[in-house]
Amino acid sequence: MTINKTYDVIIVGGSYAGLSAAMALGRSMKKVLIIDSGLACNRQTPHSHNFITQDGEKPADIAAKAKEQVLRYETVTFVSAVASAGKKTEKGFTIATQDGEEFIAEKLIFASGIKDVMPDIKGFSECWGISVIHCPYCHGYEFRGKKTAIMTNGEKAFHLASLVSNLTGDLTILTTGNPAFDDRQISALSKRGIKIIENEITEIEHENGQVKNVLFRGADKMKFDAVYAVLRFEQHSDIPVSLGCELTETGHVKIDAFQQTTVEGVFACGDNSSALRTVANAVYSGNLAGSMVNRKLTEERFHLFPKPRLRNS
């Protein structure tokens, strides 16, 4: 494996957060490499919402336009590859890709996202991001007034129900077992006519990702137009942890207010380090990460200059 190029910053992940970080750095004349696998987590989602100027646009179109604008900056390079390993060196970091390339940088930004763990339910993954959805702010308006289900239980289900009940009066919680609600929560749900079904879900019937029916063990079924689901997730890249970055209790990369991880010189932004899974938040956190990395590089290099000698008067 040979080292091809040296950069100021390597950004792992080239979707909204990574591109936003690259723009901040490119405009500050930093030499940046973006490494991206091309597997955005919202690649099935037909339209993006709740992001001003881009409301209703296709996610892929937003990313393509962003990439075109970012690559106008001559110091920014984009490589389509999978980052597979990273290590700390005396002068910074190296990142290796699956195709055998290796790159060097002083700082790293991980905008690598997360990977949703799909349940073993027939039809679920085909509907994910289309009519099986995760966020009422991102998707809820389009399913307002529709027959809607929430597929989780306990506090998460209760929280989602409080938000989704503003959008539809036809709401059912599918707990697939013990609902894990306390008496206060059960009373609140009952007063709002929100039903609770405990049967195990076996299949989601759909047409091209649009939910038609939810099937339960025993062949019972219910018609729904949309299903909110809370999924487990994994970090899309294991490189941050291999470098020593700590994770939070929820499994996100732990960062401070300036997107710095627990490893000096390593930053994170977007879904991998925030529970706010929106395009707007990804763009914001990426911009902040890029700005903070530029500040860090600038301060370190500025302070290397020797102080001018004072002339004797």
C-alpha cells in the first residue's frame, strides 16, 4: 500500500454533513479530501422536507447540487471509495480505503452517518424511508390525517404519539409484546383514542414501498397508510472507535460543543454524532465542524511563526 497524497483534512463521508464541512474548509483554502462510499442512509427516501430552500426536493438532488458547488473550490478533492481503516501518526492521521489507497492528513472529520438495523419483518426494508418513517418533522405533514401506526413501545412510543397525534386523529401503537407504559401514559393515550396492539408483526404488505396492511401472527391484519418505527442503529464506520473515540450511551460518537471528539484532532458531524436526523442539522453540524477544524489548523500554524525580535532603541 502506497501513500498517494497528503491533505490538511480528510473527511470520511460525503453527504450533507461532509460536504458542508468541506465547503467551510475549501473557502478557507485548506486542502481537503472527501472519501465517500455513495451509500447515503436516505437513498430510498423520495423527498426531503423541513429544510428551507430545499423543501420537497429529492435527497439525491440536494446532495448532487451540494457536491457540484463544493468541488468548485480548487483545494477540495472527492474520492468515491470506502474508508476501511485509520491510524494515528506523529504528524496526524492516515486513512486507508478498501481499494488499497492510503492518505495522510493533519485532522479528520467523520461525517460517516449511521446504519439502521432493520427488523426481521417481511416488507419492512422495502418501505423504509418511503412510508415506514422515523421522524414526524421530516415526513409527518405528508401523512397528515392518514391512518397511522407507531411501531415501538414504552417511553419512545409515548413521545412519538404525542407528536404524531397533532398530525392525525387515527393513531395506533404496535408494541409487539409488552407495551411498557405506566398508568399515567395509558390514561393519556386512552383519552386521545390511541389504540394499543400487542400482537407480533410478521409482515408489511405494500406496493412499491407504500404501506397497505400490517400483518400479525395468527393472520390478523390492519390497514395503515404510514408506520413510524424506532430502529436500533450502528455506526456506519468503525474507524472512530478504532482510533479511540468514545461513544455516548445511545451509541453516537461523543463530541463537545465544537464537534470535537474525545480524540485530539478528530471531529464528527451529522447523524453519527447526533440524534437529530435531519438534513438541516447535518448541514449545520458539518459547517461547524469545518469551521472549528479550520480554526484549529490556523491557530496551530499561526503560533509556529517566531515572534519578531525587538530592536534596541
